[in-house]
Amino acid sequence: METMYMHNGAYWLIFIVFMLLSWLVSARLKSKFRKYSKEPLAGGMTGRDVAEKMLRDNNITDVTVQSVQGQLTDHYNPLKKTINLSRDVYSGASIAAAAVAAHETGHALQHAQSYAWLNMRSKLAPVVSFSSNWIQWVLIAGLVLINSRPEILLIGIVLFAIITLFSVITLPVEINASKRALAWLSDSGITYSETQEKAKDALKWAAYTYVIAALGSLASLIYYIMIFMGARDR
């Protein structure tokens, strides 16, 4: 019983620490985007204009740019080959809009050029979807039955490891997309020294959200492995 309380305490400590870190980074990210959304982009190009020009400059003709609802809901869909920009980014003519639009277009470039990390993440996506649907119930059952059926927890660990791997693989994908975006923004003359640093700052905080997610997932995975190893030693 005492061991179970220690396990619960460790879990809640991990959960609270990474929940707090996630909240702090998310709040900082939103603050940065609010700030840079108020700073106009020289030339008055909207996020849509930026994405479409970046596509043209890289000879990509089979990807479309469209508007979606929500805030910070911007993403690239490799199946439909669409760059989906939130309304503020799609029609906004700000540093933040340009940075986000170029970043998402960076994913389209990765797709067109068969970027290895993106291909790996895409192949994992169906397995991650399956794992995400079942992971919670398998882990609960594994923890409840840890003394009689530890193999259930092992299955949960395998599922969680797949999700963690996906989070880790996402890091180079996102970082590379930002590097492509910043390089193109500078080379095309859309940003200059001062605005380039602001675009870089915005994308840096966006990247931190993925870092925190990956570290939190890895910490939780180690926690479940420790419980499983402890059950085997008894």
C-alpha cells in the first residue's frame, strides 16, 4: 500500500510539473502572438499571400491554402495537401501571420521533398491514433491488476512508447519547418533584421510547446516502466 502511495505521489508530481510548464509556455506563446499580430508586415502581405508565394517560389503547384476556424489551429494536411490557416493568420498582414504561414508551408516543402522525419511521423500516425484510443483504459487496467496481470501494464507501456516516439519525432519536423520558414522569409525580403528576429522569436515559443509535450510524455513513460519493473522484482 505504501508503495502504491509513492507511485501515485510520483505520478502527480510529474503531472503537475509538466502541466505547469505547459501552461507557462502556452501563455507565453499566446502573449508573443498577440504582440506580433499587432506589428504590421512590410509590404502588407497576408498569411495567405505569404504561403502562396512560398509555394510558388518552391515550384509546388498541388497544394492549396485555406482558412479554418479557431486560434492557433494552423496546420498542414499531407493527405489533402492543404495548408490550413486560422482566420487571423489567413487574412492577417502581421509578423506573426507571416511566420505561422511560412512555417506551415515549410511542412508542405518537407512533404514535397520527402523529408525523412515527416515520412516517419506520417507512417506512425495510424498506429498513434489506435494507441491514443486505448492507452488510458489499458494503463488503468494494468495499474489495477499490476500484481496479478503485470503483462497488461506492459501492453500499456508499449502503446505509450509509440505515442512518446511520435512526440519525439515531431520535434525535428517542427524545428526544420521553422528553419525553412525563417530562411525563406529572409531570402525573399519579406522580413529584414528586426522583423526577422521577431518572427524567429514567435516560432521559437511555438517549438517549445512540442519540447514540453515530448519531455512530459517521456517522463510519464519512464514512470510506468519503473512501476512495471518494481512489480517484476516483487
